[in-house]
Amino acid sequence: MPEVIFNGPEGRLEGRYHHNGGKGAPAALVLHPHPKHGGTMNNKVTYNLYQAFCAHGFSTLRFNFRGVGRSQGVFDGGIGELSDAATALDWLQTQNPDAASFWISGFSFGGWLAMQLLMRRPELEGFIVVSPPANMYDFNFLAPCPRSGLIIQGDQDSIVEEPSVSQLVNKLDSQRNISIDYRVVRGADHFFRSSMDELTGHMTDYLADNIAEIRKRGQLRPDKKRRQMVKSPAADSSAP
């Protein structure tokens, strides 16, 4: 999990990057939760998203938004952070010019930004979003949603209430040629504190179901060492 530093809109951005050397391997970008509530790239949900993609053969990047960790700059209410995410995707593309597919993923605030980037970058072919804050932010920009994907939500989430996410999913899923796989984790709070294994299972199941099509376009080499999804002892659990 090498540390990487790359230039962002307001200075350097700090990240962690796993490269899959297989020809045509897909690539994924993972976005962390709200910086003002303790969100970093080491958040447990963010970390496990990252590991799920790595385990299924993706070259994967997670990074700290501006003002977080060693990333330079100050919080910009989502506008600057979206620019950070676009720059991170540019960097990921330069490292993987022959990638068979590019995906986007994010948790909470990071999920909101992930869906915005999905609208702006047609090369993004799939997404996994956890607890998108549909009760806090406007998702009307998804009209129409350009890609199908997976949304995961806890039914005991007191920060992002499940009915608001369900309403968003119904709106997206009703669009032509779009299929949203919506999975509700029973008993899970916003941070999936007691449900991380189930959350991870949904991520890995979805990627396993969708990887065959990607394999047709590249010589995908799964990273078997990451299949067990061992959690980092340094991972943070908080931050919406």
C-alpha cells in the first residue's frame, strides 16, 4: 500500500495507491467522508472499500482531501474537494492508461462527491456508494444517472436516514437502462461499527458479480493476498 503524493488544485495531495500490473486491469478511486467531522482516507468504511477493489484486481487509489493529513489547502465546502477528486482521477488515469474500466466509490460525504464526479466523467463505468447523504445534500444533479451501481445503507443510521436513501434509489432505479443494486444492512449504524463484515460482503459480492465483463476487456489478475480483507489497526471508524 505505497504512499503517493501528487499535485492538487491547492497543493500536494496525500494518498495510498495499490497497482495491479496485469494488462488492462481496471482502476478505482475511493473518496472519504466529511473532513470537518474527522473524515480521512483511513476511515474504516473507506479503507474496506479500498481493500475490496484491490482484492478484485483493481488498481486502487484513496487519498486525503485538501487540509486533511498531509494534503495541503483548506476545506472548501465540497467545491474544492470535487476538484481534488477530479485531479485524483486524472492521476489514476496517468498510472493506468490501458485500464479496461474506471470505477468511483465513496462513503457518506465522499459518496455525494463520487456521484457528482460520475456525472462529469463519462469514462467512469461503475460505482459503489455507502450511505449517500440524501437527507443533507441535493442529488438532483443525477438527472439522468449515467451508470448503474451499488448503494449500501444501514437501517439504524441516525445521520443519513434510510428512507431518504431509499427515495433516492427509487428515483434513480426508475430511469431507463439504469439498475441500482440497493442493499440495506439490518442493525447497522452510520459507521457500520457492528456490521463491517456484512458491509464488506456486499461490496465483494457486487464486484465478483460484475468482474466477468471487465475480464473480457483486460487480463485481470486478482490479488489473492487481499481476499481476506484484513482491517488496518490504524483505520478510523468515525466521520460522516
